[in-house]
Amino acid sequence: MAEQMWRVVAVFRVVTLVYAAVLITRDHDSYSHPAAGWLALGVMAAWSAITIAAYSRPGGRQTWLVCADVAVAAGLVLSTRLIVPASQINAGAPTIPSSWAASSVLACAVAGGPAGGLAGASVIIAADIVERQALPQGTLSNIVLVLIAGGVGGYIVQLGLRAEAAADRAARLEAAIAERERIARGIHDSVLQVLALVATRGRELGGEAAELARLAGEQESALRSLVSGASASRPEGGLVDLAGLLEPLGGSRVTVSCPAGAVLLADPPARALAAAAGEALDNVRRHAGDEARAWVLVEDDGAAVTVSVRDNGLGFADGRLAEAEAAGRLGVAQSIKGRMRDVGGTACLRSLPGQGTEVELCVRRF
Amino acid sequence: MSGDSELRVLVVDDHPIWRHSVAAGLEEAGCVVAGTAGDGAQALRVAAATRPGVVLLDLNLPDMSGAEVTRRLLAGDPGIRVLILSASGERQDVLDAMTAGATGYLVKSAQFSELLAAVRSTAAGEAVFTPGLAGLVLGEYRRLAAGAEPAAGAASGPASAGRPASPAQPRLTERETEVLRLVAKGMTYPEIAALLVLSPRTVQNHVQNTLIKLQLHNKAQLVRYALEQGIE
């Protein structure tokens, strides 16, 4: 950003130098000291070369050089009195450097922001007024233009630099978070490995080791849920990843299967599906027997998202719905249905003796 | 198969405790541990030297992705079988490794007996499907059918290069979809066979086909990508 602005100052300086040269070439016949006019043009050309070279390097952008820049421009404005006859000045002839003087104001604005730009502009304006010894309409317009160049130029530079700094900070923060997550993944993986090893070997050894194995297994699924659930907390464009909400439900008796990518849904249906699936799993734990296992399958076909919760428990025949109601199972089914209805979805319950129970939850996208 | 004396296994895992424990368990069970390796590069070297029948591959290696190790192992020996084992099971990583040509997938929390059975099935060339893997495969077919860009995280392979869906997307037959959904809901092959009135062998074949079609598609995409990029 700053680099580009300094380049703009350099281009402005060259263009205005050419303009000043054209004016001096046109008018030098009428000067009281034509040779002094050429000398002033030489000074402008040399000073342009020096400042462009110095400002092109960050080390050359010294405050004293910028001040000298303004002083040289102001000096050249004042020199007009010595070179151009008073009658012409009073008739509105341009100053010797004309708009070239504004390039030093721009340099102030880039180096010092709005305050610097306005300070530089004030010096050039003061020199202008002293040179004119009056305040005709043309000079007043020039003054306003120089003030705008200094103030607005400086403000834009400041805004740009702030935006640049903010973008830089954001990029740095993002890199730091990514690195932290990478390290965390490595640590989680190592811990999961060891817990899984303790769980499997301990189970085989039996006795007290089996108790340790059970504890390790519990911690393993807790950590696994934590790791996989972390990704769900970051919503994308107001949508929630249903897979991230459901994965934490997995454990030693519950398997959650999802597509590889995120299953994005609006927040209310996603939460309703997750809550209903959680309720169905609670139901399995209470009613399907101690040995029952459960599987959660998430399917996304674009138009609809379906979550199936199946267990391999006792199940019940269709004709025994009343029995199921008495056992409290239907009540839960009604509550699941209600949850889904609230978000415009459906829930259906299937059960066959010996094949467990399956609850299918479905939400259409459109 | 003429018994476990022929079953030579290479164990690849960057955790020494796990590596040794699994290797010891396999030897106790009568398998021959052809070697062990702690990273992908070492795995490729040891595999080239010892020519194992099955490679037990951890997804989380320090030097390369599971998909890449799988691809290179198969490039070196097309007859080698890769069984993926993973602890944290990032879904995209698992899917990438499977479509790269792995035969099976198992989570590390599986019991050792399950692991042993999986190694034996893998050696016989039978796909080892967990319900989780069935869910991933179903999702992948739906994604391909939708012609969508690959899910975020597919960092390797041409599928992530943002190219349009190829005209010949693999599709599941109705039967295959039905079988895969039942696997994903935790039913065993015999249970599915009884429900659909099929032989367990037919169920196994349907499941295996779904994976093979994805792997062929992945390979064709790789070739297409290589040709487009001018890589011979």
C-alpha cells in the first residue's frame, strides 16, 4: 500500500515537472530574468530526481527530507517574484513551479497522514499568498485544491495502512489457530491411540485390567466426541454441520456414520434432528436391553437430509403398539414426532421382533 | 488361502507401543509379521523388500497421507492389500484412502479379534466395511451424482482440483444402495442376506462392488488429470 502511494507521488512529480517546463518554455520571453527561469526549472528537475530516488527506498523516506521537499517547493513559489514581472503576477500568471509544488504536499500526506498533508499544504499556501500579495479567485481555488490533496490524500493513505495492518493481523491469527489445531490433532491422535490400546488389551486380560479397560474406553469415546464435535461449533454462512452435531453421540455402543463432507442445514432443523436422534438413543438405552447396540446413519441427497437410528434390541411387533405405549416407548416416539413436525420434518418408527427398532427422521431442504 | 503361514503382514504406525503390541498379537495368532514401519517412506521401502500380503496402515503418518501411501504401495505391487486402521478417523482422510485403493477400514478401538478377522478377510481380498465406511461410501456416491465439488479437506488427488464432474459418474444400483444402507445401519451380512433373501456371498459382492466402482472412478480421474496436465 505505502509502496504504491510513493509511486503515485513520483508519477505526479514527473507529470507536473513536464507541465512546469511547458509553461516556462512558453512564457520565458516575457520574464524579467529568463535565465533565472531556466535555472529554476533545472533546480526542479534535479530535486525531482533526488526525491524520487530517495522515496523509492523505505530508508530514504526521512522526515527531514519531506520537510526539505516542502521548503524547496515553497522557495520556488517565492522565487516567482524575482523572475516574473509584477504586472504579470497581478494579471494572474502561474507561479514558476505551478502544480509541481503540490507534489511535496502529497509526499507529506503519504509520510504523515492527514496532519502531515495539511501541514505541508499550509506552508505551500502561505508561500503562494506571500508571492501573490493578494488573494484573487484563481489562487483561492488553488488553495482549496492543495488543502484537499493534503488532507484527503493523507486520510486515504492512513485508511489503507490501517486496512493493511488489520488484514495482516487476521492472517497471522488464522495461521496461529491453524497451527494450534494441527498440534492438537497430533496430541489427540496419540492419546486416542494409547487409550484404544489400553481398552483392547485390558479387555483381553480380564479381571482388574478389564475395569481399567472400561475406563480407558469411556475416556476414549469422550475424547473422540470432543475432537469431532469441535468442528460443528463453527457455522458456515448461518448453516450448521449436522454431522458435527451427531458425531458426539457415538460411543462404545453407538456408531455414527456420516458422509465425508459437512451436512449443512439451517440451525433449527439441524438442532431438531440432533435432539430427536439423541432422544431415540436414550430410548434405546432404556428399553432395548443392556446388550443392545445402536447405529446412526446420516444421509444427504441434496433435497432432503435423513437420519436413521437403528438398534439391534428386542423390538416389538406392529400389533403390539399398545403394549409399547404402556411401556412408555410410544410417548417418546410422539415427542420425537413433535420435534420434527415443529421444523417441517417427519419421523417414522419401524420395528420387527428380533430385529430391533428403527426411527427415521427426515427434513426436506426446500 | 492355504492357512495363516502364508499370511504376511506389514504393520505401519508411527506409535511404537501400538506397532509392537499389534505385531506381537498377530504373531501370537499365527500370522507372519513381515516387518514394521513408522512412516510412509519406510513403509514403501519395507514393502518393496519383504512383499507382504497385507499392509495394516495407520492413517495418521508423519510424512505422507494414508491415501498417498496406499496409492504408492499399490503402484509398487498391485496385488498388495491395504487395511486402514485409524484412531481419530477424519472422515475425508478415510474416504481418500479407500478410494485410493485400500481394501478395508477399521477403527483402532475395535477388539483384537475383530482386527484379526479383518486382516484375514483383507488377505482374501474381501472388503472390510464398517457401518461408518458404508456411510462414507453412500455419501460419496450422492456427492458424485449431484456433480458437486469435492467436500472440503480433499487436499490430494485430482478430484480436489475443482474440475467439473466427469460425464461417466459411477452410480449405485438400487440393490447396492439398499445393501449399503443396511450395512451403515449396523446389520451384518447374514442378517442382510436373510432380510433380502439373498446369499451372504451376494451381499458381500454387492458391498465390494460399490467400493471397486469408486476406486476405478478415482483411478480414471487420476489418469485424466495427468493427461490434462501433460504428465506422462
